[in-house]
Amino acid sequence: MTQPDMPTPPWERPPRRRTPARVPLTRERIVDAAFTILDREGYDRLSMRQVAAELGVAVSALYVHVRDKDDLLQLMYTRMFEGYEIPEPDPEHWQEQVRDFARRARERLLSRRDLAKLAMGHVPFTPELLPYVERLMAVLGASGMPRRVLAISGDMLSTYINGFALEESLWQQRYREAHTSWHKLREEINEYFASLPPDRFPNLVALADIMMDESNDYRFELGLEIILRGLASYIGEPDPGEEHGETHGES
Amino acid sequence: MTQPDMPTPPWERPPRRRTPARVPLTRERIVDAAFTILDREGYDRLSMRQVAAELGVAVSALYVHVRDKDDLLQLMYTRMFEGYEIPEPDPEHWQEQVRDFARRARERLLSRRDLAKLAMGHVPFTPELLPYVERLMAVLGASGMPRRVLAISGDMLSTYINGFALEESLWQQRYREAHTSWHKLREEINEYFASLPPDRFPNLVALADIMMDESNDYRFELGLEIILRGLASYIGEPDPGEEHGETHGES
DNA sequence: CTAGGGGACTGAACAGTGTTCATAATAAAG
DNA sequence: CTTTATTATGAACACTGTTCAGTCCCCTAG
């Protein structure tokens, strides 16, 4: 905690410059400020000017430390992973480890506003993030699933988690803008589905009561379980599609 | 088919105004123009002004027919589904029907530039699109899977398809901007993975040769198969989580 | 035929965006 | 103290979505 507005005492030799030891602008501080704006204004209003204003600095100063807005977003994406822990692989409990991984990932994506929007469209293939990918692959690989299944399982999981969290945050945004609650919105949606003409929409009407749950947790868990069962079903099978490239169509 | 540039024959009484029967601006024509811009410039450069220019019209004229840019994007999203056919449900072949649905959806998403970006962040819960959801649910429901699994299966499938296509188009964009080819980019990526220090990244190094395929088709099919196997595994089981709301954690 | 009402369209403006660049201020090095 | 390199500034450019007073034109009523 520094106290910026204190006058300089006369017995200290006053430094020549007006702002003694002003906090230097760094990539870290810029990312901090960007997250402050993201929390307060949301992804769509996150602009270089807002970030600069938050730091009390001219816009162009940011470009000394950051190439692009894209560059800044990439830094924010990287920051998102900080402190995210993935355990040592345990072949006996790989499913529970993956479940835990997925839950914590979703939790993180929903912990701050619009984080899912930020994550969507980025790929964790940078040097800073590859360790996380490696550890996830280690956990999944311990299951003994075939190589080719393993190669896409990480992608599938993160696509599912990101997609799910994005949809959740879209609904959040929608009911925030409509000045109502998730409870109310959910009720309206389910009533809408129930009120459809049953002759033209028999399936939707029949599912109206469970299309949206009071909490999304159960839906998330079930989707996760579906993927896990799918992955597990390949354990013990030989690597599928060794002759791949020809035989994926038609049949 | 009207023929706009034909001169007015002299035996027809010429209308008083200079531009005889000028094409009226409609929502349809605006969406057409928007797709022209999307194809030519990409999603990020799709702006109201570009659309207006394409139509030879002032920007503000668009706002007579379209509330928002969001409104226009919604119209484009709806247009995407036009002519998309989903077959009558056949309980014997629901898996093949779903595979076919997914392949055609991906094909459509990749048929035009940045269509996946457009699709991401939209939900097909509008009156025009509900019939498609209904038909998909019919096909899935014919499998006999439990209600709660059915309720999220559609979401899971479209999340997977959209996410996969989005990732594909992201790579496309990346190698377009780098002025190289997918073949080259893929080779570089795989070489990069292979060149990682094997002691810190044993799993990534071991998978380097199949992290990215020459074509993404096989990866898409395999991911689809994983979901299908997961879904199929629930057929015959009682509806899971009837006591839901409490018991989805820990155990 | 004229008068007028109403919808479609225009042009200009507002407030905002990402990015660049010559210039100024500052810090470190000689 | 002077030089040099870095960092920050302010103004500018070329855009963006959106609004609004006014204009044009067509159709209808008288």
C-alpha cells in the first residue's frame, strides 16, 4: 500500500521530478487494469481507452508495452490459467480427475464476467500454456485410451466446457439486460416451450419442464458424463482408423 | 427473376420518376448484401456502412428495416438454416441420421467464410428456428434415450459442431493472415510439438504426429463418435437424477 | 387535378473505437 | 553536465454503431 497523495517531508531530499517513483507501466499492470474494466464494463466495452483511463495514462502509452488489442487479450487469456492446478495422473481415478478438472475450469470461467467470451477463440498453444495442456493429456493418457482418441479428447473437453460456459454467460447477459432474474427467465422459457402447439412441436412440448434447470450444474455434469462414457468406451480397443483418410464417409 | 437494367419500352407509358421501379429496400436484400460483405471482408469487417455501400444506400436507410446490427446478425443466423433438411426419425438408424446431420451442419458452417463466428453466440430459440430443433429432437428421441439425456443432447451436439467449426475457421484465418497453406501450417505445428523438451512434455511429444491431421474430417468424425457412444450408453437406463438438485457433486 | 399525409430515404452529426506518429518528458550512461 | 535510449503524450486518421431533422416521393382523399 503506497500513499500517493502525501506531501514530501522537507527533511527528505526532494527528488527532482514531480511524481516521485511513479509506478512504472508494465504488461502486468496493463493486464490488471484490463481485468478491472472487464469486471466493471464487460467484454464488449473493454477498450484500450478505458484501460488507459483506468491507469491514468494516455492511450498510446499502452502500445509501448503491448503490440495490439489482440496481444492484450492474449495476455488476459494467459493470465486466466494462473494458479490452475492439474494433479498427477492416477490411472485408477482418471475419470474423477477429469470431472474435477472440468468443474474447476467451469467455475473459473464463471467467476468473472465475460471470461467465457474471452476464452472462446483462443487456443492454449503458447509456451506459457502448454504445460497445462501437457498435464491434462497426462491425466487422460493414464486411462489407457488409444492414441488417436487421446489426441482429440483434450480438445473435446475444453470445447465442451467453453461452449457450456459461454452459453451460460449469454443467458446471464440476457437477463441482466432484461432486468430480471435467472429464475424468472427460466420460468418464462419453459412456459414458452410448454405453450407451443403440441401437434407441430411434440418433442419440445414434452421436454419443456427440463429444457432449462433451476441450476445448470446438473446439465453440465450430465454432458460431462456423456463425454466420459464415450471416451471410456474406447479403452482397450485398438487405435481406430489406422487407415484413416479414406474410410470416414458414407458407410 | 426480374431484369432490372432493361430500358422501358416506348409503348409503355413511362412513369414520371427518373428511376423507374427502383428496387425497394427490404430485410431480405439487406441480409443478401450483408452476406456479400461477409464473404468478401470477413466477420470483423462486416459493418453497417459496408452493407449500405453495397446496396448503394445511406447507412441510416438500413435502420428503417433493421433495428440493430444485432438484429441484422440474427437475421443472418436465421438465413443460415434455410433449406436445411432433417429427416423423419427412424429408430433403427438414429445414429447414422445424427452423423449425417452433424456432417451437413459442419459443411454448411465451413461453406462460407466466418459463418462459425456468426453462429457462435446465437441460440436457435426463435420461432423460425424452433422447427429445426424440434426435428433434431425427434431424431434423437427415436433412440429411446432417457428424457434428461435427450434434453441436453441437442445442445451438446450443436456445441460440439459449432466449436469444432469455429476452431477450424480460426486456423483458416491464421494461415490466411500468415500467407501460407494449411499443409505448411500443420507441418510447422506438428514439428513444434515434436521439438518440445521430451522430459517436460512427454505426452505432447508422443502425440506430435497426430495432434493435427492433414484433413480435419477424421478428427471431427471421431469426436462425433465419442458423443454418440456416450449418448447410446444411456439407452435403456432409467432417467438419471430424478432426485436432482442435491446429488450431483462429490460422490 | 390538387392537397396532404406517411413512409422511405438522406446527410450530418455524436460519441465512441483501434492505431500511428512527431514531439516532449524522463531515466540511465558516459 | 551532456548524450542516449526509453517511455509517455497529444493530436490525428480512419473507422465504428446509432440518431435525428429534414427531404423526397408515392398514394390516397377530396
